[in-house]
Amino acid sequence: MGRHYSLSGVTLDTRLTWSPHIDQVRRTVQRMSMLGPLLNRRSDLSVRNGVLLYKQLIRPLMDYACPAWRSAARSHVRRLQVLQSKCLRLATGAPWYVGNRQIHQDLGVPLLADHIRALTESFDSKLADVGNPLVRQLGRYLNFPKAGPVACRESQGRQGTADQSRRPPALSKRLNE
């Protein structure tokens, strides 16, 4: 194992693989398991408020410094996507047969790769206003792949739609609360 360095909440390793940073983020988010009683299906908390808890408390931990680690391998970003999907599934109480992509569409929450891409594009657009010419050129060298770092298994097969008629009854009931 190589050496790890922590700088302003970002864990770096000597090879810049970003794996130690993403592992640290996953451990931190998993410590937030105390939110489980609020997010489970027996909770009186509405789905809307459960998703709000996720967006306000958990997703910022995953987003932190994403312009720096946007070059992480797809497998590392995939681990964070799995964590996001678990949180949203817990908040909705969705049954096992409802796909993650369907849950994301119904809640209006983008996949983590799309969210990271939007954040980094926003960051890159602000680089043009910086006076340092080296910093202005930074965005050209750090482009996030257009295909996205996370390929969902569902996207290879059928494309799900978010219309009400195809939504399982258990999920429809919880989303309409």
C-alpha cells in the first residue's frame, strides 16, 4: 500500500487513484446509519422529506471536492453510486423488483455520475473568469467522460419510463404521500 495524505478533507495517495478518498467518503456516509430509523419504510417521515435528508446530509459528503477527483476510475465512482442507490431505496421503501434507475427518475435525483458532471462543468465554466492563465486552461485537461463513469445494467437492456402506470403500487403509494 502506498502512502496516503489528507489535505482539506481530501485523501490523496501517491498514485492519485482516488481510491483512499472514496473509501473514506463511503466510511463516513456509512457512519450516518443513525438516519436509518428515519428513512426506513416503517417511518412516518414522508418520502419527500427522506430524500431531502439524503440531499442535505449525505450527498454533500459525496460531492465534496469532486472537481479534483473527477478523474477517478469508473469502478471507484460506481461504489459511490451504489451507496446513493441504497440511500434512495431506503428512503422510498421500494421493493426489490423496482430498478434503481426507476427510483432515481421518480424522485428526480440524477445518477451520481450525471450530478458530478454537472458540478464539474459549473466549476469549469467559472475558471474562465480567473486571472491566472494556467488555471483558466485547467478545465480543458480535466474533461469528465461524456458517457459517464457509471454504466447502469438497466441502461443496456430496456429503457424504463417514469410514467405513473408502470410504477409498482407500493412505490406509487409512498411517492404520493
